[in-house]
Amino acid sequence: MNPTNIQLISAILFGLAIIHTFSTRFFEGLAHRQPRHAGVWHLLGEVEIVFGFWATVLVLFMLILEGKQTATDYINTLHFTEPMFVFAIMVVAASKPIFQMASSLVRRLGDLIPLGGSSGAYFCVLSILPLLGSFITEPAAMTVAAMTLSDAFFERGLPTRAKYITLGVLFVNVSIGGTLTPYAAPPVLMVAGKWGWTLDFMLAQFGWKAALAVVVNALLATLVCRRDLKKLLPEKKTTPAKTPPLIYLIHLIFLSSVVVFAHTPALFMGLFLLFLGFASAYSKYQERLILREGLLVAFFLAGLVTIGGMQQWWLGPLLTNMSDTAVFFGAAVLTAVTDNAALTYLGSLVDGISDGFKYSLVAGAVVGGGLTVIANAPNPAGFSILRRHFPDGAISPIMLLIYALPPTLIALAAFWVL
């Protein structure tokens, strides 16, 4: 089937968006060289803006070439539940009481691990929290882990190289750590219902392999960064106001309720608005809610949904013409340049594919989910929270790719060899 003009334009814009993702530092440089238009260049230098910007360009092309009705009909066919959910869960999961509980859990577990100093807590953040994503969803796990890393390690002088190692392992481990259940990882969620993948199936085919790879990745990162962890600056001594147990309980109820109704926007957004009211009423137990960061991440994901939805004409045939082996490695590579949930969704549209093809597609998609910021839906959340700790407040996509490769290869071996 020959692509239409708008499909060709969408593919070109999709390619430009990917290039833009890797070129944000260029726009930041333009902001310094051309201060008169620094605002525009700073805007284009925000990674979270990229796909939303190019999706807007795509919609403008549709309006001009095909008219308002076609453009609105296309937008109405898309599902923006995931961007809305990631926004809501990011803000709730990053609230002060949830963060305090996560930090306390990590510290207590870290004290039980004989690695010494901050190493035990660091290992727990990169292992326990990503696996927890199988139960509280990956976006929530990413948010809690990124907030904990920011406060307990990045702010205490962790060197840039160690930060990139940490980020690479975090992204990979969150991507595979949500595969213990059929509802927490976006690429699994896309296919679990149609293919009949139950909890028992996920644990037997994916879960134990993911857990093994997560632990190995976290342990290796801890050993590599051990010297840097020993040199961290002392933690800031603060005397925070004591939070009543009831406040913790209510926050846990809000978090779990948003997770339970993750596929019903009217319910989880209603709960989220109620949470905002509660947080405002008891503001003395809160710090600044990350509303801005959450909205930017939601805009990024909504743009990816909009422009990614036009790529089926070339992605679908490309995947279905591959063997089981080729689709495993091909999905891992393709995931780096498109959302892994989009890949598995395309696979779910094809009837008559083998069980081996199904496993290879999903396994490859989750294995490659840590390579870039666009590879997995929770990645922009971690990116948004942690980027201020990097030079010039920007995370290099190339450096992320380089440092995410080793844990990706370990995950690849776990899912393909075992």
C-alpha cells in the first residue's frame, strides 16, 4: 500500500523529532549566541517539548492539506489516557509523604545489605524500586526512584559519570522491572488482554528473568560507583515537621486508587483533583508539587502518541516481516527511536502470529526501553526530575545511550538466553 502525502509528511516529521531529541544542546547554545530570541531557543532546547512541538506541526499540515474535519477525526481516534495518567501519578508519587516513606524503606533495606555506607541504599533504589513498578506501575516507580536518587545521591556530589551510569541502569531496570505483572508496563499492557497473558504467565516467562537482570544491573552499578558513593557529601541535617500517620495513610490511598483506576481517566483525574485539594488543605506536610514537570512530561507523551500514531504504515509491515529472532533484536533497536508500547500495540493488531513472535516482540521492546528518553513512557518523568543535576541542566541523549547499553545487553541476555 502506497503511503498518503500526510503519512509521508508524518514520517519526515517523526524523523526530525528524533533528531531534535538528540540536538537539544544545539538549541541551548543558540540561546546564548542569540539572546534576542533566547526564549524560543530555550523552549526548543527542552526535551519534554520536542514531540509536542512536532506533533503540533503535523496537525497544522493536516489542517492545511486535508481540512479541519480530517484533523479532528484523527485526533479523536487517539487515546491520551497514558499521558494523563503519567501526569497524575507523577505528582502524587512525588508528594512529600510518599517520598518520605520510600526513602525510609530504601534506608532500612540498605542497612541490611553488607555493602557499606551509602552503597546499600543505592543498590535498593536501583533494584527494589524498579521491581516495585510491577505493582504501583512503572511511572510511579520511576518518579519515586528519581526523587530518591535526586535527594540522597545526586545532590550530595555524585560525579557526572556516575550519574549517567545511574540513569542508564534506572531507565533499563524500570523498563524491565514492570514485567512481573500484566498491568504495570505499558508495552505489556497493550497486548496482555488480547493475548491472554495472565499473572502466572508473566512471572514464568518474563518476571524471574527481569528480576535477575535488575539485580545484576543494580549490583554492577553499585560496585562500579562504590568509590564515588563513599565520597558523597554529608546529608543536610534538617528537622522536618512530624507527619501524622493518618497523612501517610491518606497519601497511600490516593496513590493506590489512581493506580487501580489507571485506565479510567474520569476516575483517576477526579481522584487527582481531590488529591490537589487535600494537599492544599494540609500544605504544611507538603513541599512544592511537581505540577510543571508533570505537565511537560504529559505534553511530551501526548505529542509522541499524536505523531507516533501515523507511523503504522511503515512500522507494521517492518515488524511482521521479521523472524522471531529478528523481531527480538529489531524491537530492541526500534524501541530506541519510538515508544515501546507503540511497537507492541502494532503487534497486537496482527492476527495469526506465533507465540514465539509475541514473546520476542514484547521482550525486545522492554529490553530496549532504557536506551533513550522516548523509548519508554516513564523515562521522561525520570529525565525531568533528574536533569537539573547534570551540567548546564541538560542530560545528553548520546551519553544516556552509551551508558544504558551495558545494562541493556545484560537484560537482552536474560530475556533471550535464559
